[in-house]
Amino acid sequence: FDPGRQEQLFQKERQAALRRLFIAGIGMMQVMMYAVPMYLATGDGSMPAWIASMMRWASLVLTLPVVAYSAWPFFLGAWRDLKLRQAGMDVPVALGVGAAFLASVYATLTGEGEVYFDSVSMFVFFLLSGRFLEMGARRKAADAAERLIKLQPAMANRLVAYPDSWNDELVAVSALSLGEHVLIRPGEAVPADGLVEQG
């Protein structure tokens, strides 16, 4: 275990997650700018067909990076799960995102039906936000566990012939057995559970 390398891997993973989240957030906001006028103009004929078509195409272009880059971990995880013949959380997410995006692309190409580019980008953004927060929580929990492990010493001073002699030898804590005696000098951490017999 190399703490420096582990920290580098975490920072790299965090930066990639932030980039994906940023692209999903920008895409979501821009697509919503096109979706709101289309929702408000539905059915009353106030929006010409060529403007509606242009907004659909613009939404498609803006959603494409969200699906192709930001949602990539979901598709990768779903593919891995399917290869292992199990259905993890990424499988329904990838199916939902992929189906909604393809249905919206079809509606854009044919000019008929509803488009869900705003829902796709928003769904990806909120899922990535949740994963980013989870990553931070996992990191804090791992740091706390690592700090606890560091509190326990790896070595102990075992008394060889107590109480006849105070000669000690340095041994690994894992090598201690029930009934043995250890010497704990002032300021040292206690290596194992036990009873204080002297001192």
C-alpha cells in the first residue's frame, strides 16, 4: 500500500468526476433553455415548426456530449455487469439514458413525437452529483479507518521470562499469544488488550 500513489489515484478520479459533472451541468442548463419555450408553446401554434425543429437539433447537439462523455461510466459499468451476468445499478441507468436519448434522436430525425433531451441531461447530472458526493463520503470513511489503523502499533516488546527476568524482545503484534507479557514504556501505545500487572 502506497499512500502517495493512492492519493494521486483519488485526485485523478476526483478530477475526472468533476469534469463529467461540469459537462453534464452545462449541458443540462443549456438544454433546459431550449426545452422551456417548447413546453410553453405546445399545442397553441405560437411556435413555427422550423423553430421547434431547430431547438430539437440544438438540444440534440448539446445532449450528445452529456451522453457520450458524462454518462460513459454508467454504460461502462452496465457492460461490465452484463458480461458478468448480473444486473447492478448501472444497468437500469444505462438502459434508461440510452432509450430516452435514442427515442429523442428518432423524434428529432422524423420531426414527430416528443423529445426528452432535457430529462436525459438532468438525470445524468443528478446521478453524477450523487456519485460525486458518495465518493467524498467514501474518502472520509477510508481516511478515518486509516487513522484508526495507524493508532495500533505494529511491534511490541515481549518479556521473555517474566517475572524472573525483565529481558524483552521486539516482536510483531500479530505474534503475541494469550498469556504473554509485554513491556510498555512511557509514551508508547498499548499493542494489545490485557491486564496491568505492574507499574
